[in-house]
Amino acid sequence: MEHVMGLEPCPLCWLQRFAFMAVAGVCLLAVVHNPGNVAGRVYGGLLAVAAGSGLALAGRQLWLQNLPADQVPACGPSVEYMLEVMPLAEVLLTAMQGTGDCAAVVWRFLGLSIPGWTAVFFTALVVVGVLMVFRPQAAPKVG
């Protein structure tokens, strides 16, 4: 959406991208590793944690988008600028708090904004991860 539609991502959008990358990394490791029961549960737990963090970030942005106009925080500098002038820990704290940029709804599909859709997908991924953790164990192969 950034490159095709020209939408500039806010700090929370960047963090949600990183959460999706973490989810993709866990899934890629699991596919390459082809785990058994125990390791599959570990990958499920890692998936749930990565997707849960993304869900929390999307929830924060949805909360900001639904604030009354007089309570929306001021707009902040771009992520690129913050990375140039601030230490990484401060950039992450500022990004997690969100700015007025994060409260702007610039696109909707079927009534949901971008963080609404990311919350839907992160929720589905959390459910998949939890199901992987608590799935019944497969019977051992005999002979």
C-alpha cells in the first residue's frame, strides 16, 4: 500500500510490519525444521507470541483511531527521522505510544481500517499458534 497507493506508514504501522516479519520468520523456521510434536508446540507458542504482539500494536492503533479529536496526540516526526536523531530504544518507545499520524484513517475496506484488518489477521494467527500448542499428540509410528 505504501508503494502502490502512496500511503506513508506511521510508527505503529512500521512495528506491525516487523511483527508480520517475525510471524513469517517463525513459520519459515517451522517449515524448514519440519518439527515433531514437542518442537511443533514450541513453534506454535512462538507464533502466538509474535502474532499477539502484532495484535497488541494493532489494538493500540485502533484505540488511537477511535479517540475523540481533542484527545488525539500531536503528530510526530517520521520513523526515518527518528532513527537518525534518537537512540533505538527511544524510537521504539515513541513508536509504541503512537502519534497523531497513527490516529488518521486513510483507507478502509468493508468498514475496517488498515489496523483493523491487521488485527483480524493477527487474531487468526494467534488462534493457529494456540491450537498448535494444545493440539493432541500424534500417535507414535510403529515399525
